[in-house]
Amino acid sequence: MSVTTFKVPVGPQHPALKEPENFTFTVEGESIVKAEVRVGYAHKGIEKLMESKTYLQNIPLVERICGICNTAHTICYTQNVEYLYDKAPPRRAEYLRVLIEELNRIHSHLLWLGVVGHEVGFDTLFMYVWRDREIILDLIEALTGNRVSMSFTTIGGTRRDISPQIESKMRKGMDILEERTEYYKRTVPVDPTILARSKEVGILTPEEAVQLCAVGPMRRASTLRDDVRSDDPYAAHDEVPFNVISYDTCDFYARIMVRVDETLEAINQVRYCLDHMPTGPIRIRLPNTPPIAEAVSKVEAPRGEDMHYVRSNGTDKPARYKVRAPTLANLAPLLQTMTSRGKYEVNVADIPVLLAGIDPCMCCMDRSVRFVEPSKGKTWVWTMEQLKKYTRKSVRRPLSGNVAGR
């Protein structure tokens, strides 16, 4: 007797994510046999907008690519522009960049761990972790003046320095966070709710992780020890020691443990930066106009490898800027983890957990590629001038309801 195969649409609005994306799952009973994704629902036009603003004006714009890992994007952007000048910031500024980057990593991982607690039905864990997350947010605010969008890194260095008073607060905060994170590290391997929803769920083998180009904790949870901070050090990562965390169970449980251990490693890196902070200036002055050149910059964001490309035409505005956020790289591996194959079975109930498992940021990675008019089966791409012309017309009349960006 054959089992009927049918499709289950999840999204664009759905419980696992607060951002619009459309997933379509082909299921046989409760088992998922195929997973597909359609991206392109969120498009902020940041890359194109950057071409109309100066390099300095683009810093707050780049910071808003992603609210949670805004530090990774600003560090990646500012060092990318510095590559155009072929100038490095002062060593103290590089240590400060590592400091704020690892504070942001702690914040991001704790936020994600709380979300995981919510997705697996363990809301007590969610409330505990987000309570502890307030400690790191208070420290970030003390250092930068902001809780989330930090505006700390600038071209040529950093905007602010660290005072002895803030350093003292930070050391105390790291002690508390280390104790709390150690508690979570002991809790995860023994809690029956977490184990039932994470052990042998969403398998991604090392071969699949390599073939599908997984990045970040997603990759390291499949035994691979790849990390931009270690493989291609930037800022002060060539001096600040840390262990590249990996687990060999290749499942959702491993992705939890990688992030928990990375939080502890980040705490140690913060302490090292405070203990070995060099003296000197925190930034250098650079001309408003970089030479004609192009550059590529990489950093290890909390979600994985973040890559930026810039091309200068000799003016004070970039001729082209391109961002490859880590969520885009992890989409293909995600679909693999959500597909039953051989002895690895994935059920419909696993969908919210696995979607949250890559720590997705859809607004980071979404791009508008083409226009689609489904009723006529028509697709097309516009130049900037055509888009401006259409925009001017749309001010005088409502947009057609059957034209959608994709």
C-alpha cells in the first residue's frame, strides 16, 4: 500500500522565523522527502544604496544589514575599505575590534540558545538565557553607548576607547557569564526535552558540509575545524588565542554545543584582550577618496563566514559593493538536513527546530534578482534608470498587485 505524497507550504509567515521566507516540503505521512526554498521576500536595496553614499556614510548603513551581527558587518566593511588604502588601523584598535566582536558573539549565541529553548518547548531555558543576555547588553552599552546597533568600528580604527571603569565592569560580567554558560553546558547534555528534539535530528555529514559549503557553527558541528579567525586571521586574531570548536555527532545537538563552547571561548578572548590591550591611538586618519582598486574582506560572524567585496572608482563613493552573508551559504545545507535520506529521517515536527538551527537572518541574505508577473508567465530585469522611471510613475498611481520582486 503506497503512502500519498503531498506538499506542505511553510511561510512566508510561519512560527519558526520572524522573517518572510517560503519553504515547501514534500511529505509522505510525517516524513519529509524533499525540501525547497524560495528566497527574495525581503529586499532593502542596501548594496545599491551604498553606491550613492560616501564610504563614511555607509558605516551605519552596513551596520543595519543585520541587527544581531552588526559588528561583524561593520568590521568586515571598514577593513575592506582599509584594504583599498592599503593601510592597517593601530594595533590598539585591532584589539578593540576583537573585543567588541567577541562581545557580540556572546550576545548572538545566547540569544540563539534562548530561541532554541523556545522552539523545543523549553521556555524556562529561554527565560533564563535571555535574563543572562542582559548582562552582555549592559556591557556593550557601557562600551559603545548602544545596546544592539553599536556604531563602534570606523574606517581607520574605532570610535571609542575603553576606560578602566568599563574594563572592571567587563571583567565582573565575564565571570558571571562564564558561570552561567557552564551551567547551560551541563544542562544541555542531560535535559530530556533538549535531547529528544536534538539528538540525531537534522544530520549533516562532513562530506555533505563540504559539498554544500556550510559555514560557521553549522560546519563545525559536522567535525570540520574551519574558522576565518584561525584560517585567515584579521584584526588581532593572529595574537588572541582561542580553540576552534567542533563536534562529531553532526546533528542539531552538536550545533547547540558548538555555540555553547564558542561562548566560553569568546569570554576567554575578551579577558585576553583586556589583559594584553596595547597602548597607543585608536584610529588613523585616511583621505576621503581611496585609490582605484578592489578588495575582498572576510570575518567570522556568529553565524559563519561573512564576505564583502568593494570596487573603488577613485571617488568618495564605492562603484560597487557586494555582501555574501553566512545565512545564504547555509541554506543548501539546511535543506539537506531537512530531507529524509537512508537511515536519516526528518519529520514535520522537526521543521521549526531545524529552521532555527542555522540561526537564520533572512534580511541579511535576501536580494532582488528579477521581477516576476505570474499571470503572464513573464520575468525581467531592470536597469537602475528603468527602476527610477517606474518609481516616479508609481508615485502617481498604485502599484499593480500582480507584480512581485523575486
